[in-house]
Amino acid sequence: MRRLALAFAWMTCLLPMSATAAFPWEETNQPPSIAVHGEAEVRVVPDHVMITAGVESRGATLEETVADSDARIRKVLEFLEQSKIEARKIRTEYLTIEPLIVETVGKAQVSNLPPQTDDPFASEPSAPRVVGYVARRQFSICIEQLDRFEAIYKGLITAGINRVSGIEFRTTELRQMRDKARQEAVRAAREKAQAMAGELGAKLASVQSIRENLNNGMMPSYMAQNALFDAPAEATDRSLAAGEISVRASVDVVFLLGDVELKP
């Protein structure tokens, strides 16, 4: 009986502590707050397009490969000059020349070229041998006249481009659009916080913290990236529309509340 009385007294001593724990700011002196997330999207018409393309040449000898690559590139640059594309709008991304090697391991022939003989399997291991060379050159081209984009794209294919790794519509007003999207996201966060707090009879007093989420940004309406393919002339008959660019922003904001009395 004495043990039960002691246990009951101990539990009654804990009740006031557990009751105050329901309001953590009363113990930690932290004011009440509300955390919200705001998002916004701004659309803008692109004013230029970036084409990332290049030429790949293969030949039996180094001289033959380099000569073919130079001839293709020369025709491409001549076409761009005739199309009134300024030299400063053309930038070389990379240039590589490497041998094509065939190596026999056991009975399997390892090569990045089709078999050069009728018998693709050797009965005895052989040393690696060079069977040719490959030259690759890639560059980016900025086209500011969007109404000429399709004609220039077709002309590049005809001139000798056989690798297209990216087509991206962009805007020179990206900075302004990002600022506008960020402002709209903050406004959305504030309106959400006001609506939620107002429903409970509370008011926003000040801002405790604000954080921008940097995983959002420019989302082009059309983007073909890392799509490496042979581009024959007949593949260019399709029209490409620029559309709009979507610029997004999102923020997380914590507001301090000034009046926390719940309305009836």
C-alpha cells in the first residue's frame, strides 16, 4: 500500500512537466513560428539557340583521316560564313585523333571496327595492331536569328556535320527572369503563411529565415542533349519549334508569429 502511494505521488509530480512540454517555446523561450514553401514559374520566349555539333572522320592512315576531317570542317565553316554567322559565335569544344586498334584475346577479336577479314576469330593470340584512325571535332554554334535556325541546321548537315549532341533554346534575359521567379516564389510563400496563420487567428510578425532551393532553374521547352547519332540529310525535314523557356524558383521561409491566440 505504501509502495502504491509513493508511485502515485511520483506520477503526480510529473504531470505539470508533461503538460508544459506541449508548448516547447515556453521552456526554450523560442517564439511560435510557421514554416512554408513557395514556388513560382516564369515563361519567356527564347532569343537564341545553341547547336553543339561536330564531325567524325575515319581512315586507314593518319594523313587520310586528318585530310577528310579538315575538308569537312572547312566546308562547315564556309557555310557558316556564307550564312552570316560571326566567328565569335563559333567555339571549338574539343579535337581528338586516335588510332583504331584490333586486338585478339584468345579466340575473340576485340575491335571498335567491323572485322577486316573473312575469319573474325584467330586461332592464336596476336599483338594489338592499328587498322585505322578516327578524328573527332566538336564545336558550339550560337544562332541569334531563330527564324533562320532550321535552314542553318539543314545546311550544317549538308556541309558535313555527322554528329549532333545538343540543341538548346536560350534567353539573354535569364538573370532577370530568375530574379522575377524568385520574387514570385517569396510572394507565394508569404501569401501561404498569411492564409494559414490567419485561419488560426495569428499574424505574421517577422521573418526568421529564408532559404532558396538551388535545384530549380531554366527548363528549355526543347532540349536534345547527349543524343549522339548519325544525322543523314533526310532526317532534317522535321520542323523544330522554339516554344517558351520555363524559369523556376522555390524558397523555404520561416515566419515568426506575433499573435498566437486561437480564434474561436
